[in-house]
Amino acid sequence: MLFPWKVKSHLRLKIKIYFFLILTFIIFNILSINTLVAAKENLENSAENNNYESLKTFSEVLSLVESTYVEKVSGKKLIEGAIHGLVKTLDPHTSYMPLEAYQEMKVQTSGKFGGLGIEVSMRDGVLTVISPIDGTPAFIAGIKAKDKIVKIEDESTLDMTLEDAVSLLRGEIGSAVNITVIREGLKAPLLVKIVRDTIKVQSVKNKIYNNDIGYIRIRNFAKTTSNDLDKALSYLREKNISKLILDVRNNPGGLLNQAVEVSDRFLGNENLIVYTKGRSEDQNMRFTTHDKDIHTDYPMVILVNGGSASASEIVAGALQDLNRAVIIGTPTFGKGSVQTIIPLSDGSALRLTTARYYTPSGKVIQENGIVPDINIENELVSTIEKNTDQKVKETDEKEKIRRFLRERDLKKHLKGKTSIEGSVSDEQEELSIEEDKAENDLEEDLKKDAQLRHAVSLLSSWNIMVDTFKQAKKNNKSTQMSFGDF
């Protein structure tokens, strides 16, 4: 056993050792922090010095060009060119908009503007069509999504800025522009002449197929889209539809808030629609559904293709992730980045990419796009196959005519009761003809559009599938597919 004085001495020694170790640890941390701070300051000072040297070089080049270049060039033009060059080193959606371009952009999002009716972007340095807008000169001329525009008139688009390309494509209403496009599947470039026109975009259109399948097409996401959608849904509701097709094919996108509003119409409360992640905290945002009186809960199919971009991808991605709709078509464009428009002091603006979009389940839209649940290419179906045999040709022609003839069009047809009594008025007859024409138009839609035809077919058999799976669930029979609790 140790003597008391030895115990005290031993304790004092231990305390000294612990104190020394703690002091050493503190000093080491202070020195490390000071070293890191000094290193950071050196890096910042180095970066500042590098920026200063670069700006000094830029100033020298600017001065030399202004004073020595073979022709006189305005300083404003040179500085604007430098800004364009700066943003060109970033992604293709970041751009500088001079005053005129900024004003034009504001007009575009209002729903009425002049031009060809195409949404374009730079992809790998090539001017690429995102989507033609239905009913516009470009659409009528046959321009398609993913067409690569290599020439505008005689000027090559290689290394051209997006703003310069758009400026060349636009012009006076009624004037023509020749563009040369390269299209996948074609061996040679295609020269297309398009006459410029005022582009009035009707954001939302609606139809009814098979009496109970509502069809809504959203062409782009402008300021009025959600209100136009409400009107279309109200009309279809009055017609007692029970299923719905939402068509966002060749929809180049538009306003984010409208994509959120459209998604909200078809989702329950407190659902995440989309979220963004950027470099700074203020770019990290979440968009969710809100309380509403009327909830649209029809079984849904959404049609997409390679021309569906940006806002339309947000809608399709949200409804797919939340198992709200079946997506039919081909993979979408894959434009899932956020552009913030920042007005500048001279009236111009900077369109700057500040974040990426993510679907509710965390899928990145950028570059990947939305992959459909059912992949269907949209090949046109010929109504009459080419046949060298004249008799077969005549038979086909007659068959085609018969499809549009009804009983009352046949010679000596048996009169119906109302016809015998003479109670069919001219007004009713005209209405019947109009209904027949509308029905024929709908049939033509389905004949030409494989994706739409598949969507209508799927929804037409929806109730049968639901009843089948309900019965299987009731009888405790296993199925490979589940529609949840109906």
C-alpha cells in the first residue's frame, strides 16, 4: 500500500500530464485553424489576383481592338460580344438577353408572339428543335422534334449563339425563311421554306372519344394555362366523362408555376410535385399540392414524346411517380434545369441556370427525361395500302367510301319512323350531319395517331380490368398486376 504523501504526489503528476495533453491539443487545433484560414486567405487572394490579371488582359484586348482593328467597332458591341462569350462557356440554356430579346421573351410567355412556332435549343453545339407548336407555320411545314437546324438561309448555325439563331429565324410577318435541317433516318439534309406568321397559341384544347373518354391537349405552359385547363375540365365534367387523356406531346414547356398548377389539378392534397436543388440554399425549393374543392380523379393516361420538355416533363414525372397516371409514348426531351431570369440595370437580362428539377421520388429529369410506362412509336398508318391490282384498289376505295356513308345516304333506304311521319326538321338534319362530321374527324385522329389510339384502347377497357382485378382480389386469387384499392 502506498503512503499518503506518495498518493498525493502520484495524483499531482497525473493532473500535470492531463493538463499538458489538453493544452497541447488546444494549441494544435489553434495552429491548424490558423493554417487553414491562412491557406484559404491565400487561395482567395490568389483567385482575386488571377481575376484581376484576367480583367487587365481583357481591358488590354478591348483597347487594342477599339484602336487598331481594321474597321471601327463600337465598345458596346464588343462588350456584349464578350458577355455572350462568357455565358457560352456554361450550359446551352444560360444566355444573355439584350433589351430587345428580353422584351420579346416576356411577350412569348404571355401567349402571343411572332415567328415560326418552334422551340429551339443548343445541344452539343448544334441548333436543335425541341418541339414545333401545333398549328404554327413550322408544324404545318413538317418540322419535327430533334430536327437539327444546320443552316438558316445561307448562314451556318455552327458555333452560332442561341440568341443569334432565334433572331435570324424571326422576322416580319408574311416573310419567308429557308432552313436546312438534318433529320434522323434521312440520308440528305432537308431544305424547308417557312412563312413567318403571328403565333397565337391556344394553350389548351379538348375533345371526347368513345362518348366517355375526355381528351385534353396542353400545347405549352403560358400564363393562362391553368385557367384554360379548368374550363376544359368543367366542360368535360358536364359531358359525364369517366376517363381522361392528357396530351403533352410536342409541348416545349414554359412557366414552372403553371406546371405545378396543372399537376395539382390531378393530385390529392399534401403531395410533392417537384423539387429543385441548386448551389445556393435559396435555389432549393419544394412545390406541393394544396387544398382544393374539386379533385379530378379520373383514370388517366398521359401522352409524351421526344418533343415533351421542361414543364411537361414535370407534370408527367409527378403523376408517374405518384401512380396517378399511365405514361404512354416515347422518352421525353430531358430538359430538367431551372433558369432564373435576372433583370440587369440597363434593361437587359441574364437567363441563368441555377438548379435542377427532381421528380417526387428523386429522379433527375435533366438529360434522362421521363421514360414512358408503355413505349409506343407513333408511325402514321396508311388508310389504303398500295396495290398494283386495279380491282383490289377499287374494292379498297369503295370500302373507304362506305365507312363514311350511313343508311340514309343509300338509294331506296327504308325510312325510319320519324322520317315517315315527316318529323325530322332541317335543323335536326343539319345537326346530325355536323355530328357525323365530328365523329369522322375523331376516327381520323385515331387512325393517324398510334399513341392516341393505344391510350383510348387502354382506357376503353379500364373498367373491365378493374372489375377483373377486384374479383380476383375478392376471391383471394393472385395477379401479376395490381390497381390498388378501388
